[in-house]
Amino acid sequence: MSAVSLVLLALLAQAGAPASNPDAKARAQVILKEGTQLYQQGAFAEALEKFERAYSVFPSPKLFFNIGQANRVLARPVEAVMAFEKFLAQATDASPELLAEAKRSLEELSPKIGKLLIDCGVVDAEISVDGKVVGKAPLADMVHVSPGQHQVTATHATMIPAVQSVEVAAGTVQPIAIRPGKLAEAGAVGPVSSSPPPSTVDVQAVSPPSLSLATGGWWLGRKWTWVAAGSTVVFVGVAAIAGSMMQSKFDDLRNSCGKGAGVNWTGCSSDQISSLDTRKNIANVFWGLSAAAAVTTGVLFFVEGHGVTVAPMAGGMTGLLGSARY
């Protein structure tokens, strides 16, 4: 068993920072032993889970050494540095060997990560990095991050959130200034005035939102226009098919029973001529419907594309157009 593994087992025996709780300490000791065994077997992710669980049961700061070691071998330098820093800051009664090992680990890992120095002038604004909350302004410490691009967000209940992207290089401290914006005066919620209403009120006509915005876009905003347009297409298609069928019937009759250059139909039966007339009438009807649908489409396109402006009036009256003074 290595020296590091031995100290991992012995940590809780020295734990004295949390309030005394023998039962919690005993449970944490069992969990810690399980984690140490997993660590020795090379199951570092499972060992880390045990170490963190042991800390939640009995929060001894010495456990940060275990957590740092597991994160280190799992190639998670940011988490390892944070754990070792907490260990050095809080486990002041740890053995000199552990303190020296933690310092050596920090010297090795610190050049592999970057730090954010976040300046937010709005007190109590919540600061998040890559969607994870890191604290409220003003932040007492720098935020450890891996090298690369990161997104910093500052939010406050009474202000507009601010979002900034920042590139961080390994071994550097990247300063960033971020501040939520002030709410627009018109959108701010203020106290209701108790003063009496003025004797005169200016009422300005305000164009309402267009139907397209209110209903989800230009398609639904001109629903009936597009219904009429679709009907036009259908009617034109049917008329074209009927016309084609009529022409085909005409050619057949002309070849089979039509006589002379002027096409004398004396050689054709009445049923044959009636069939030709029926097809012609169907084609004419649908061509007429197509024209009517096309006109309707144009009218609806204009009507549905222009909203009616209605201005509310003082005294509870509504329905007048334009603007007025009362």
C-alpha cells in the first residue's frame, strides 16, 4: 500500500473541524475506507464518488486531499486545484507531509488551467460560468476554468441579464467586467400613483400588432388569403383537366363521325355530342370558379394584410379612429 493510500485511510482519525458527531464520523469512515480500496484498485471515478459522499456525511476538510487526488488522476485539473486549495486553506492541522504533497500538486496543476477575475459592480448579482452558478457579486475568489472559450452570465432580479464570452489560456488570469443592464424605464414596475387623474387626457391612436405577429407569422396571419389561393390552384387544375378531356373527345369525334372541313356532326350520335358538351360545360364552370377564386385571393390579401387602428378613449369609450383630445 502506497504512502498516499495510507494517509487516505487515516484522514478521518485526525478530523476535528466539524462539530463532534460520532455516528456521522463512523459512517464517513466506512465510506472513506471503501473509497480508498477503490482508489487502490484503479477505480478512480468510483473512489471519487465515495470521497465526496464521505464529506457530505462528515465534512472534514482533510477529505479535500482525497478528492483532489482522485480528480488529479482522472485528468480533471480544475476540480483537483479547487480541492487542494480548500485543503490547504481549511485543513490547517493536517500533517506536514499532506500539506507538502498538496502544495506540490498545486504547483504541477496550476499551469494547466486558467482563472477568471470577474468584476461585477452590481451587488448580489448572480454570476454563472458555462451555466453553473459560481457565486454572487462581489466574488471573493477567482474562478478556475479549463483553457478555452467560456460564457459568463450576470443576472439580477431587477435588471436585464448580461452575457459575455471570454477566451482563457492555460496558466493565465483573464479579467472580465460584466454588469446587468438597467431595465427600460417604460418596462419598469413602479408604485401606482394616488394623485387624481388630470382634467384633460391626450389619447393617441396606436397601431395594434399586426395579425401576423399575433398569430404566429405571415402564414396564419393571412389564413383565408391562402385558402382562397389554394382554391384557385385547385380550380385551375380541374379546369385544365376537363378542358384536356374535352379536347380529346373532340378529336375522337372529329376523326370518327365528323364530316367536312367545318366539322359537320351529322354522323355522330346525340349521346356522343352530349358527352362533348358536358365536358365543355365542366371546363367552363371551373374556369369561372378559378377566376372568382383569384379575385377573392387578391381582395383577402389586401384586407387581411391591413389591421384596423382603434384608439381607446378616456371615460371608458372605445372605437374611435385616429387621435383626439378630451
